[in-house]
Amino acid sequence: MNIQIYGANKCFDTKKAERYFKERNIEFQYKDLYRYGLSKGEFESVKASVGLNNLINSNSKDYEKLNLHRIRGNSIREEIVLKNPKLLNTPIVRNGKQATVGYKPEIWNDWE
């Protein structure tokens, strides 16, 4: 198992995800999403697994500010989201090609 957690330091669900894997002695790599973002390849892999709409946090302050709710073209939306990681829901947890968004212990349990 190769677990990667992309999250925010102040995100409660990110902390819960870290605790979930620590309690089970499962090693994981943590990456501060707001500081480092996702690479294009990481973004494409996660998007393929969970879908673009599940990745976007429509409650984010930047969502309205960047008028993302008015943009219909997915390629333009993807570019904006990739350049503005605060638009992403957290945590994003990856295990190879599998990924989840948010706190999903019922899915992670099947990864073990």
C-alpha cells in the first residue's frame, strides 16, 4: 500500500485521515495541498478516480471570487482548479490509482 494524503494543516478531516492511518500503523506520505498543490499528473489521476465535480469545493471563498460557478468548459475549470489548490476539497487520499476525497474510512478499510 502506498498512501498519500494531500490536505490542509487546518482541515479537521485531514487530521482525522492522518489519525486513521496512524492508528492502523499504515505508513503514508503527507503533502500540504495549499502550499504545494497537485502536479498535472496527480490531478489527472485523482480526477479519473473521483471526478472533477467531487474535487471542487464549491463552498470555498475562491469559488465565487474566480466565478467558477459560471464557467462551463471542463478544460478551463481544470486549469483554474489546478492553479488554485484552495478550490480543492480535502483531504485527497491516494493509493496508487485509487483515490478518495474527504474522510472515507469505509473505502480505506477495503484498501488494507
